[in-house]
Amino acid sequence: MSPPLQKDAGGNLCESRGKGGKGGKGRAQTEKGSKESSTGIPSSSPTDGIGFLQALKEALAVANMKRDTQNQAVAWCESKGFNSLQEVIEAFDEFATGLGLKPLEKRRLEKAVNGAIERYGGGAPKDKDPAKEASIARADSTQAPQEAVAATAEKKDEPADNVPSKDAPETAKEAPSEAPKEEAPKEAVVEEQTVEESARPPQEAEKPDPAAELLAAQAAGDATALAAAIPKADAAGVDADVLAAAKKTLFKLQKEKRDKSKLERAKSQAASELAAAAQGDNAEELRKAIQKAQDAGLLVEETTLARLDVLEQQEKKECIKLAFEDLECAISQDDVESANLALEDASSMGASPEELKEAEEKIAALRMKLDPEGEARRRRVEARKSQGTEKKWNYSGKSDNRIINDRFREHEAELERQRMLAFRARGRFRAEDEGEEGAEKGVRKLRAEVSKELGAVPLPKLNEGQASGFAWGRVPKEETEAPRRISLQVHSEAGAGVDLHPSWWGMVVDGIDPQPGQPGLRLRDTLVEVNGTSLMELSDQDCEQRFLDLFGDGCNVKVEPFVQVSGILAPPAAVDKTSMQSDLERFAADYGIELRMEDAGGNNVRVHMEGSQSAVKSSKPELQNLMQFYCQAS
């Protein structure tokens, strides 16, 4: 329908522009709106506080920044007064320095911010009402052809507009009646479009964006939602870096959930053991239960601690009672030494002074019975000591005068020398006086004489038949065992229930939870292949990321067993063990294995090697060459 005709100031008929204003202002606004919609960037840049912070948080989540770093970044931007991501990029070096980012983290965050700028045009888009936007778009599309037809008519019929025609009066009469008819259908069209939008079937509604769902789940830290969003994002062709960061975040969230579950189980077990021990009468069990509960982070009640004090007092009284029973038994057997030991036990347990005094009197009576003179002498000495006077007699064999003590030691040394000379004069210990070599020579000579008389077979020489060098011990069955292939069971929340760490030879198993359980997997095994892709000979970061990319429920992994092997180094002379230890540490770091050494008697050294099957097989020949070098150098 063509726009309504109205009379201008000169009495001529012209097209009505409605509320668009004079001089084609409405058309200009329509063209401006169409240009802005064609660029995909809103006319007003979304630099308000809410949109900018939302885009910044999404970029930080994509870059896999920690939550503390995210909060610090938001605070830094607010302090600088930034309102768009473009301002962050312009001052990115200062921004990264303020957050204390490492070079790799800085590069990752810069890439994420640039990606956010490409998606949002410098900020985050505001939320819009889909029904309202669709109604406005259809109204604009309806009005645009009408204005185009009116413009064409103006160009063609400019001379004919000033000449009155026969149909002009009829058109002028019809114009007032058509004007209200034109405005009414506009509102009806908008209402009709709104009704159509609301009545649209669910399958025609816009589908949620997989990338947005992925980023939202990653920012919220929801492992279940993130596990469901990753396959959808992968099928939708989301950026590989974003997907890799999401998988790494999911792996961390699952590990945190498993650790939390372990802690909860430990707390529950500690609480039950503590309750059972508090009901019992064993102080040692209650003490261990309290320590275990404190290690698990539980708060021990005052009543439990009071119960422990009561049990400890009962235990102490029982020990004191047993000590006094031992003392009585020793006195009945006239054993003064055992009685003194029992008295010391009772004193250490905190026996009362009255009980100790009574026990001492019993022991003194026993000593008086067995050795009256010695007991009388002891009592005199104790009485003199209790008086606090100077010593009149030297009962200890030493004097306060150092000169006298030195002379006493010299006298004792002289007496010992004279006794040795007397033994030498009689022909004994002569070989021993010549040192260890002389003593060994004398033993061999004496052994030869005895063997000659009795016809004994001579003993074999020490280390006879033992060649110098390095030799491996028994080959363990794990070294020749074939690698296993298993399918991992992955739970949406707890993951695979396996704690792993990357290495040069693959992902090493550190722990296995009972849920969901991994049949066929053992501790310290190494996952060397996932779905036919090798994890060996990669850096720790690349190995972990490749495993996360291929990790999933039912994924097929190749597992190598953990191998322990040892060997003996028998050098002809002693080796420098400090230098050897340093070489073994460097060798272990180069080959990704564990090495340790220990004494094996004499100059021999035992070397233990541990690692995955491939690591042990590849490092055994090189380690043997290193040990042969030490054997030749000695």
C-alpha cells in the first residue's frame, strides 16, 4: 500500500512522511539504522560497566586464569576507569604487569581478549528482547519498500504534480479517509507479528550457542554442566584453544571433587572411630582417634578431651600399681637392682611422695639385710651430703685438683704399659701389638699349623671367583610383561577417579579411587597411549594436554607396568660415592626414572632403578656403561 497523500503549503498533493520529520529525516534515520545493522556492531558501543566486565570475565575464563587473578583484573580495570576491551588491549603490558602474569599466561590472555573483541566489538553485547527485535525488523522491512516506491514516483511525476487532473478531486476526497486506514494497519501488523512470535513452535526458536554455554559452565565451575557442554562445543566447531582450556578446567574440577569426597570420607571415618573410642576404656586408642580427627580437620569436643584425661589418669594409676607390685616381687626375691628399677618407674609415672618414701624404706631395709656395712656407709654419705659441708673424704676417686687427676691418669697409663710388657715377655699378644696386618698374619700362621696337625681342608679365599664389574640382578616379571589395554570408565562429576601426573614416558598413575573404579589399572602404572595416539617423549604440558584432548568415557588406553630392578657394582677399589650419587641424579633426570644407591658390604654398591617398562628397558644399557666406567676408574 502506497503512503497517504496530503496537501502541502502551496495546495499541491504530496506523500506523507508521518513522524519522520522534514526534508527526508525519517529516511535518513532508516538508512543509518540499516548501515549499523549491516556491520554487526550496535550503534551505541556496549562500553557500560555491566557489558564490559562480562566480556572481560569471559576472556579471563577462556585464558584459564585463576579466580583470584580474575578478581584482581576486574579491580584493576575499575581503578583505571576502563569501560571497553579496546582500552585494555591498548594498555595490555601495564595490565599484565599489574596482574603479575608469566609470559605464557600473558600471551594466552592477550589472545583471549582479542577474540572477545572480535566477537563483541570492544565490549559485551547487552541482552535484547528477541520478540521486540523481530517486530522492529519486520516493520522496517515493510516501510523500506514503501519509501522506495514513493521516491520513484517523485522522480517520474514531478511535472504532473502541479497540473490538476480529473482524478485529483476524487483522490483528494479519498486521502483523508485513507490516512487513518494506513496508520491503523501499522499497529495491527506489529501486534500480529508479536502474536506470531509468541505462537511460534519451540523448534523454530533460536538454539543456544554452544560456545556461550561452554564459557558459562567454565566460569561457574560446574563440572556436570561443563562435561555436557564440551561434546556440544566440539561438534559445533568451537576454537581448539577454547576447547582445550575447558577440558583442562573440567579435569581440575573433577580432581577437586574427588579430593573433597576423599576428605569427607576421611572425616566420616575419623568421626565414627572417635565416637567408638570415646565409649571405650582404652586411652591409647582414644588418643590415636583424636589425632586422626584433628588431622582430618574435625573439631574435638571438650567432653572427649575430658574423657581422655580421665582415661589417662586411670592408665597412670594402673601403671603405678603394677610398678609397686614389681617392687614387692623384687623385694621378696632379694633383688635390690630390680626393686630400684621398679621404684624409678613408679616415680616417673607420678606416684605420690608418701608411696615413694614407703618404697624407699623397704628397699633400704632389704639392703641392710643383705649388706649391712654397705648400707651403713651409704647412709653416712647421704647424711654428710645433706648437711651441705665440704667433702672430707674423696669417695669418688677424683679430686677437685686437676694436677692430682692428671697424675692419677698418668699412673694408670703406666700400670697398663707395664702389664702389656709383662704379656710380651711371656710371648702372648705379640702379633696383635704389630697392628691389624700383624694380627691377621698371626691368625693365618696359627690356622696353618692347626690345619697341618689335624689335616683340615684350607678355607677358600675371600671373594674368590667374584669378578669386578657391574651385574644386574634377577629380571622381574614386570619387565617382560606385555602392555595391557583397558577402557577407562569416566563419571560426569568425579571423572575417571584416577590421580595422574605427566612424565616423559606418559601419564603416571598416583592414585585410584574406588568409584567409578578402573579394573586392570594398578598404582604407578604408566598410560603410554590413548585411542592410538602416543603420550611418550612429550613435555609435561604437552603430554597432559594431549591426554585431556583424547580423554573421555570408554577411551582405550595402553598401560605399561611399573618395574623395579637392582644391580651390584663390585669395583676392585673404593669409589667416590659423592661423585657417583651426583651422576646418578643427573642420569635419573635425563631418563625420567628413579635411582638410589646403598652399601652392599666392602667396596660393593647396590643400585636400585624404578620406572615404567619403556624407561627401564631404554636406560639399563646406558646405566651399565656408567657403572663400568666407575669400576675401571677405581
